[in-house]
Amino acid sequence: MILWLNGTHGAGKTTTSALVQQLIPDSRVFDAEKVGETLMDIKPALPWTGNFQDWEPWRPLVVETARRVLEYTGGTLVMPMTVLVEQYWREISSGLDQHEIPVRHFVLHADQYTLRGRIEGDTDLGPSTFRLAYLEPYAEAARTWLHGEAEVVDTTHLTPAQAAQQIAEAVKA
């Protein structure tokens, strides 16, 4: 099984995924961003599009990597990864479905004010124009398709531990 934690930057995906992993027996965290980083390391570079998710190989490589890891280890993969383009989510979810891998898709949501404050106040990564640039695309995806495709966990007033507990309880129910 895959527990996909979606949502924009600042929603708490990375922190929450580590905590979910501790609550779900036989689970591992797999950050699909590492697949993108691998593609970014190709020399000479692939034509830059502004986001590695736009590169056609990224989506099937995420599916194949997740499939192979699950085949090797069994259990559950907790995958914190923002996917805001509906077509990309369809490619990934249908690819996983073709391999009969069940997916529980969660969106960690917070209001725009809270997200902006978290990004601007991030003491680890610092304020990031890259991360701030995704606030409006996230809001648009949430309005048009994303919240209809997932179980929404509003993290506006939750700690990461509370969000992780809510996800773990939903999975175990």
C-alpha cells in the first residue's frame, strides 16, 4: 500500500510523513522528489521546464521505483510529494493501479495565510520564493480537482503529530 501525502509547500508533508511512518507498522518513507533530483543530475542537463515533474520520465519512474521497493520490502510506503497537475496525478495513480498497488491519497491542507507564515518563518530552509510561488497553483488545484481526489487533513491548527495520528487512524479504520 502507498500512503500519498500531497499538499503544497508548508503544509507539513515531510514532517508528517516521518511521524506517520512511526505509527504504521512495516512502513517506509519514500520521497519521490529524489527521483526528480536524480533526473536533475543528468549531464548534460535535460531541457529545463521549471519543474522536474514536467519531464515525462519522472512520473513512470516514480511508479516503477515505488513498485520495485514494495516488491522488495512489502509493507507500506509513505510518500510525501506535492502533485498539483491533475494529468500527472492521473498518470501516477493509474500506473500504480496497473500494478494493483492500493493508494490512500491524503492532502495536507492549510489556509493561505498559515502556509505563507510557515514558509516565511521556516528556520531550516528559510523563506523561499520557489515555495511561495506554489501557493496559488495549490489553491487552484484544491478548488478544481485535488480535494475531490483525496482525504483532506486540515493542518491549519494541527501539529504534525496530530496530523500523523489522524492519518494513521484513518488507515487503520
